[in-house]
Amino acid sequence: MGREVSESCVDGLLTEMVSTYCNRFYANKPELAARRIEAIGYQVGHQLSERYTMERPRFSDHLEAIKFICKDFWSELFKKQIDNLKTNHRGTFVLQDNRFRWLSRISIDPSLENGEAQDPSAMAESKAAQATSMHLYFPCGIIRGALSNLGIPCAVSADISNLPACSFVVRIKA
């Protein structure tokens, strides 16, 4: 029997982790908070890929490993596959999730929307995007850790242009 954790527990854990690292441990150093959150995700992804590939033969190329992440790995984590995979065939892959679960229930702190700048709506959007982007360092770390465990060194970044849709850009390091 497999072990499962309630989705709401994972949501709460992620929210609390981001809040703690951003507001308490590294309140004035968001880049350090981001690095630490990503490092935790890296460890999680590394261990999960170890578990999910135990009974599989090694992947023969990068594309096969990325397809594994998009289908099997993502299905284990989110009970669905990645919605779209694009590549330039030169080491860059874009994984599109049209309804990324970890962003679907995020609410923006109302205090972020009450900025006192010349253009308050632009400032609120900027702070809201920054707060939301902090939640993406963990899944970026998970993807990077999983691929690293599969022997693929890479850099992973995320783009959120239309919530709750999210794109993860994977750049394979030569």
C-alpha cells in the first residue's frame, strides 16, 4: 500500500515554508530565502525520483527523462500529466501546466494590494507576483532534483503569466 498525504497538508506545508523563510529566517534577504526553498525542493525531487525510478532501466537520452517527468513523475505528484511539453531540440524544454495545483489556491495578502506608490495597481501586481513566485522555487527545485538524480544537470525556472497556469523552463547544462 502506497503512502499518501492529504493535498491540503501539502498546500499548508508549502505555504508555511514560504512564509517562514521569507518573513522570519530571511526577511530582508529574499534571494537567500528563494535559494533555501529551492534547495529543499531539490532534495525532495532527488528522493522522489529515486523512489519512482527504482524498477526502471536508465533513460537513454534527455528527452526520455523529460517525458518521464511530464508523465509519470508529475502524475505521482499531482494526479495528472503536464499539459504541454515544448522543446527547441537544443537543450531547452518548456513544461506547461494549465492548472498548477500549488497555485490554484493561493490568495494574495490584501496588505500587498495597498501599496502607496505613484501607480498603486502596478506596485500591487509586482508584489503579488513576487509573493507568488516564491511559491515556485520549491517545484523548480523538485524538477531540478529529479533530473539531477537521473544524471541530467540543469537549471529550472518558472513563468506565471496567467494564474493558475504555470510554465517550467528546463535548460540542460552542457
